[in-house]
Amino acid sequence: MAALQTAQTTETAGINSCIAALQTEFPAELRSRISSATILRGQLRAHRREPRITTTIPELDNLLQGGLPSGAVIELVGRRSCGRLSILLASLCAVTASGKVASLIDLGDQLDPRSAADFGIELDRLLWLRPQKLDDALAAAYILVETGFSLLALDLGLPPLRGRVSAATWVRLRRVAEIHRAVLLVGSPYRVTGCAATTIVSSQRGRGSWAGKTGTPRLLRGLATHLMADKLQGHRPQRTTTVFFTSPDAAFAAPSSTPRLRDTGRESHAI
């Protein structure tokens, strides 16, 4: 092993000396353009790097280092009343508003089309599927990823899940997403993707903020939910933030004290 490392070091030094010698043979204005294949390969990868898909939630986009990465499986884990569905809808809203098509595989059958339209989702650009079993949902995901959808949201609903999928199936689905540069955003009540997910964000149960005095009828102002990046490819995990979702039905309610939030942004987002 030591001999191999020595040989590699010697080879690298020889390449660098050849580049330096070659640079001296060219005019000064061209010398800076001469580089090694390693540097050129890195520049090519950076040039090909695709922009991430925003979720329209600045706090979550910052947590994900700019948004949802292309060609990846992102798992959003959380039980009821944690803002999980709101994050899925916000991502779908961003994609459809940009003129692209997106798909929602709604295993939990939680989507209300009228509320989705009020949320800002362009329903003409959204394919909505409602399978009955987890196997059918994964089969649909395979087909849709290969048909050119830039974002595929898979909502598994509330526990218990109807069916079980092996880790190998998720890995194959991730590979298909990588080939077609699609984003597969999985919303689940608990971890299901195994090692296939490149990014895992857990959402804690939200804390409600109410308008009105105790003992009188009150309206829900919003929901503060805590997000943690349990897995973030290329970055240190365990980064956290808090998002405050506002309730449109409470827009005309009397203001109440704002809950204390940690690492929040300046904007709120409708549930």
C-alpha cells in the first residue's frame, strides 16, 4: 500500500512538472488556460450541476443547501400535524408555477383539489394519482420518473402503511431518478427508504398558535414545526430550523403573541 501511494505521488508530481514545462512554451496570455485533466473534470461537473428545485419555503431551502437536488430521493418524515403535507404542496406549487409538470402519488388520499388550487398549485400541470396499495404507488413512481416529470411527490399518508417495500426497490427507484434527473420527494410517517434517500428531513409535531383569549372561542393562527436534516449528502447532518405555517382561515382573527421560534426566517407560509 505504501509503495502504491508513493508511485501515485511520483506520477502526480511528474504530471505537474510537465504542465509547468508546457506553460513556459506558450505566450503569457495562454499560460493560465493550461490545466490538468483532474481540474478540467471538476470544472465540467460544476458546469453540468443543475439548479435545485425550490420549495418556496426559505427556511427549508436553506436547510437543504438551496432546495431539492435533482436526481435524488428526499424523504420527509413526520406524523400528523407536522406540516409534512404543506411542504409537499409548496414544492408542487413551485414547480407548476414555473410552467413545468409535476405529479402527486397520494397514497393517503389527503389532497383536496380546491384547497390545492387556493394554495397556488396549477392543477392543469399536476398529475394526481390515488393508488390503494404501497406496491402500486411504487410501480406508478417508476413509470412517472421515466416520463419526464421534474418533481414526483409520493405521500404515503398516515400509519399504518398499506404494504411493505424492500430496500432494494427504493435503491432501484433512486437509480432511475438519477438517470432522468428527477426529484422524488417522499412524505412518510416513519423511515421507509432505507439507504436510498440522499436527504432525510424529520418534522416534529407542530405547536399551534391561537388567536383569542382563554375561555373564549379561538381561531388557529398557525403552526410552528421543527425540522431537522438527519441526512444531507455532502454536508454535516443534524442541522435544524423552525418553520411557521399560517392558517388562511385565521387571517382576520385578532393577533396573538408570536411563538418563540428557533432559526426561523422572516416569512410565514399558508398551511
